[in-house]
Amino acid sequence: MTPLVVVLSLPLLTALSAIAVPASMRVTVALGGVVTTLIAALWLGGVVWHGGPVVLVLGGWQPPIGIVLRADGLAAALIVMSALVIAAVAAAARYEMAPTPAGPRASFGFWPLMLLLWAALNAVFVSRDLFNLYVGLELLSLAAVALVAISGTAQALASAMRYLLFALAGSLLYLAGVVLVYATHGTLDITLLGARVPSPVDALALGLMTAGLLAKTALFPFHVWLPPAHSAAPAPASALLSALVPKGSFLIVMRLWFEAMPDLAAPSALLALAAMGAIAVIWGGALALVQARLKLIVAYSTVAQLGYLFLVFPLAGGDGINQPWAAGAWTGAIFQALSHGLAKAAMFLAAGIYIAAVGSDRLGDLRGLARALPMTSFAFALAAVTLLGLPPSGGFTAKYLLMTSAFASGQWVWAIVLAGGGLLAALYLYRPVAALFTREIRVRPRAIPRAWQAIPLALAALAILLGLLSAMPFDLLQIGRPKPAEDGL
């Protein structure tokens, strides 16, 4: 059995098992599945690193009749990052989602929902068929919506309903584009579509699919569902919603524009995607500045950080000639996705610890907590280093590659966006860090186990190591990289 089969099937099987086994065994079964899948994800990354992309032809039928799954360097990197985040979330959920603090419904539902979300993510990362990607997206959205509503409060249900409406609208738009593609070309395989005979319908299909995916990625102006969802969900669920869920839909956007239909990358379309990303950076940062709750600050930071990802489109686009800076822009965007996933999960898990310690995430109630919870506060500050893009973090590597591409291509306006976003991030992250490290302790916290505090610290450290040891992930991302990512769109 190949590691690709394990990372696809084991989370789903473990989710079903977690529902069926007695309550006393649920956490043990779930954690066993998490650890085993994490090992398989690392195994898959090693196989891709040493032997190139791993391809699985389902049923032995080649496209367009059959479906192909392919783990290239991009998919392997996202699978490994997701496995590390989910392993950390599962470890934290042992404390936060136990029946006593979370309630019986949340403690029962969290584990299978987390595992179903993981199974959907892995399927999206390796799928090469547009309808197969739609199925993965639907399972991902349904699991994420349920995690938002899991507490059962009025705020959680309202936030989940808003998220569901945006997710359904995005799904319908994406599916409409898929229908047009199949009706025109008779195939949904991404590789075959890259070699298709162009049709006037293609632009409409790509536009519909992209619009649907932007709604699921929470790119401005489709971001309005994300902050309320983070605010209402338990901290482990918020970590999944911020670090992982948007990466699934963003990956499909990258597959569409760089592999399936790179010939449709008109400069105006690339500029529109980057403009929405730039507005997201500024808008999300500005709103994070005025929030009084830690989870909302981190949530609006997610809106801003996701905007950086879409700067890749004009930086990797141009007038049809080879562009040596395109590869740096493409790699920088993926580095941003990886480092953001690790750092943002660390921040939300740290926020969960603060809520457990003092019963609130309002900045006024967090004053002085660095004295009582030094590991958690150091983890939050370390994650902030990554989001600010300071050396030697993975965020620095990402922004360095993007900014270098901006200057090399003469598109200095995007370099200004990168610098301005970093300045805004410094301003809004200074507020919680300053509150945590002040001398005055506003609320006496209850004791938090050191093992729990070590979890976000490990993730924040991994985000730093991503920059310190960037050569290996950099090389991994080049394995199976599409041609337009090398020469430009």
C-alpha cells in the first residue's frame, strides 16, 4: 500500500471508526489515526522528494475515462503541512474538547469532523479531475461549517449559516464552470485540459470557477463569513478554518490558472485577482487594528495574509515571453501558504489556552499573562514574527521571493503592498503582544498544563524552521512544477 493511499483513506476510515466506537475509546482511536496518517504524510513527502511525483490511476483507467491522483511537490508540501497542523490541533483538543469544558455534543462531534475535513483536504491536494475536486470541496465545506456550529450557541449557528450560504454560492459557481468545461471539451482532467483546443466558452467557465473558489478562500470582498466563523468556533476549529481550509480552494485556483488554462491569463484578469488580494491585505490589517478580542484580531489577520497569495498572478504573468522571476513568485506564494498555516494555527491554539486560563480573549483580560503562561506567550510572539515576514522565518522567505519578483519585473506597486501589509501587521500584532507582556496581571489565570502550552510553541517553531531550512522545501516545491510557473503565464 502506497503512502498516497494511506493519507487518502485512513482519515476517512478513522472518522467512521470514531463515530462507531464507545465514547471511552473515541479519542484514542482518533489520535491513533492522526499519528499514523502523519507518518504516512511524511513518508509521502520523502517518496516525492527522492523519486518525483507519485501517480495513482484509479481502477487502471486513464483519463478522460478514468481519474488520476497525483502528488507532486506542491501537493506533498501541503499534505505534510496539514498533517503537522492537524496533529497539533488533535493534541490540543485532548484538553480543550474534552467533555467537561466543551460539552458532550462538541466533544463527540469534533473528532470525526476534523478527520473528515482532513480526508477532504488530502483529496483536493492530489486530485486532477475538476469534478473530483468539487466533491472534495463539498466535503471540506460541510465539515468546516459543522465545526463552526459545533458549540450550538446562537452566535455559532448564525455564523455557520452565513458560512454555509457563501460556501453553497461558491459551489454552484464552481460547478457551473465545470459543466461548461465538460460540455465543451468532453474531459475534466487538468492535464488534458492544458492541451485542449481553446474555445470561446473557456473564459466564462474559468471566470465562474474562479469566482466560486474566491468565495471559499475568503478573499476580499467574499471574506465577510470568515471573522464571525472564527469568533464563534472553538479555538481548535478556528485553527483548522484559518490554517488549512482556505488552502484547499486556493490550490485549485493555482491548478486552474497555471495548469488547466494558462492561455487565458490575460493581464486584466491577473490584475483583478491581485487587486482583490491587495485590498484584502490593507482592509484586513486595518480592521484587525480596531478589534478588542484576540480571536478577531487573528481572524482579520487571516483575511490580510490570504491576500498576499493572490499577488502571484501578476508577478508570474506578462506578455508571453519567458520571465525568470515567475518561478520565484510562484514559489513565494506557496511558501506564504505553508508558513501562514503553521503560524496561524499556533496563534489560534494559543488563543484557546488564554480563553481556558481566564475565560476571555479580550485584550484587557489578557494583560500580564506572559508571566503566568510564558510558553504560550512566546509561541504567540514567535508566530507573529512569521506573519510580519521577519527573518529567519518562513514568512520572510515568502515575502522575500515575492518582493524580489516584484522588483525584477518592474511591478513595484506590489512591493509597496507587501511592505505596507507588513507595517500593518506590526501595528495590529503589537497590541496583543504588548498586553500579554505588560507587568500588570488583570485576571488571575488558572493553571494550564505545560504539555498543552508546548503545542502552539512547536507549530510556531516549525514556521521559523521553514525559513531557516528553506532549501529542502524550496527544492520539493520544484518537483512537478507546471511549465507556466517557470516561464510565466
